[in-house]
Amino acid sequence: MPGAAQIRVKGAAELERAFLELRREVLREIRPELRAIGNVVRKEAESLAVAKIRNIGSRWGRMRLGVVTSGVYVAPRSHRQGGSPRPNLGSLLLDRAMQPALDAHEAEVVRRFDLLIDASAARAGFF
């Protein structure tokens, strides 16, 4: 627009780089704690799978934990290539093991995550 006022921000690129570096540092610090929080749910899901699903076997009762940018997840460690003789196993694992494990530890997960966020924000100088 002709005649419009302009605002110039000096150091905007440097500020953006500093925020990106801060993000990398925070992610590097919180990833191990996210893994520890998720392991509580993973262990519970493994024990529930073996206890609550008939004839599951040790291979299918083992879970893996993943920490990604968007969150933490628990999933079966094994998966079958091709057709499964138990096509409902995925829903059984979810309904009888994974979701109940999360529900059982929800308060602890939320509490530990809140502490993690507060500690990370304090280290980053936000408090």
C-alpha cells in the first residue's frame, strides 16, 4: 500500500534462530522423561495383554514405545505379514490392554507431564 507505515524489526532472524535452538534443547531434555512416563503405560499394557487376552502368547503380548514430535505411543512389538488367524487381535489389544493401561495410569501420566513442562519452562527462563 502506498503511504502505509512500515515497522522494521531488527534482529528478527536472530530471534527466530534463538527460539529454534531453544526448541531443540527442550526437546532433547524432555525426550528421555517422555520415554520414562510412557514406559509405565507400556509395562502395564504388556501385563494386561497376557492376563486379559486368551492364548495371546508372549510374542504378541510385548509392546513397544515410541516418542515422536506429536507425542508418545504404545503399540504391539510384533505384527503379522499377511492375513492373521486372529483378525480381531488389534482391537482386543486396544480394548483390553492398551487403553486400560493408560486409564489406570492417567493421573500419574498427567502429573509427571505437568512437572516436566514446568521444569522445562523454568530451565528455558520462562518462569
